[in-house]
Amino acid sequence: MSNKEITCIKPFKIIALTLLIVLIINLSYKLFLRRYLKSTVIWCLGIANTDRNDIMWWQVSPLLERWVWQLVDNYESGYE
């Protein structure tokens, strides 16, 4: 192969590698959600705080609370 051909093929190799990485991330994310989302939701909603003030451990942080409720909404919308 000439230097010009190698230069033309290199961007396609980079694009193919990027698409492969995105595919692997997407598949692993979907497998994780299907397998572990239900148990994660049950775990988050089932463990109470030790102070006995009816606040879950994840409700202390507004950012974490928002994330957990999005997780619950995603789980429930998948089964409607």
C-alpha cells in the first residue's frame, strides 16, 4: 500500500474503533440495566437511615436523591 492509501484508510479505522467502543458500552449498559436495575431499586428503597427519622440514606443529598428517583422512574416505565 502506498502512503496515500494508508492516509485515506486511517480515518475509517478510527471511526470503526470508536463505533466498536460505543457498541460495547451500550451493550454492557443494557445488560446491566436488565439484570441489576430491579435489585438496585429494591436496595435503595429498602434500607432506612439509622436515625429512624424516615429519611432514606440517599435522600440526604439532593443530587443523589434526584438520581435515585430517575432510576425508579426508568425502572417503572420499562414495565408499563
